[in-house]
Amino acid sequence: MRALLDRLYNAAGVLAALFLVGTLGMVLTGIAGRIFHFHVPGTDSYAGYCMAAAGFLALAHTFKRGEHIRVTLLLEHLGVKAQRALELWALAVATLLAGLFAFYSTRLAYQSWQFNDISTGNDATPLWIPQLTMAAGTIVLLIALVDDLVLEWKGARVPKAPAQALRNE
């Protein structure tokens, strides 16, 4: 099960990276169009969709690698039991919020599909398509938070420190 979950988080991270490349492609296409006098409709919208997809799909991957911002000022001054209790509470609240976010983002994508919502730009993109990446990203984040909550509950969670040490620049 651990290998499957790690592959899920890595796949979401790879997709996020691909959407970042897509953002670059759309921006470069728009720039090239202005320089060489051609127009590709929707490049600004698609760059925005790709950027949002990259952000949401990267959430779980980033979380599982300890790269999310954490305020540890209080944690480092508590005892072991209090630290664990606070970690459990924080993970439970985060899981609840991520569950709500996943539910409502999935519902938004479904309703956009159901009502045939399209973007107001000249590309007229069905909105459920870019909204699917938001829903997928929040669902994978929910899975990652449940994963960490269960591990913390069992006492098997090893919080990961960021790859780079804290720096003051």
C-alpha cells in the first residue's frame, strides 16, 4: 500500500511539472505570436489553467516531502506527548478542511459539466476540464493527509524535513 500511495503522490508531482511546462509553452506561444504577428486564441486562458493545475496537483507531493510551510515555534517548546497531540489535532483539522475542499471542488467540476459552463474568453473552453485538475489535486491532498493522520495515530509517522536546511537570506 505504501508503494502505491508514494506512486500516487509522485504521479501528481510529475503531472504538476508537466502543467508547468504547459504554462511555459502557452506563454512562449503568446510571445511568439506578438513577435511574428500571428494569434493563437486562448493562450492566456490556457496558461492560467495550466498554472492552476500545477499548483493543485503539486499539493500532496509537496506536503509528503515536508515542503509546506509549518510554524514550529510552539511545537519545539512542547513535550513529546503535547507535540503528538498537537500534530494529531492539526492533521485532523487539515484532513477535515481538505475533505471539504475536495468535495466542493469535485462538485463544482460536476456542476460545470452538468450546466455546460464555458469560459468567457474567445476560446470558450468547457470549465469542467480545467476544474478537474483542481478536484484531482484536492483529492490527492486529502489522501495524503489521511495517510499522515493514520501514520501519526499509529505512532509510525516520521515528519520529513525540507531538503534544504532553513536559511536566512
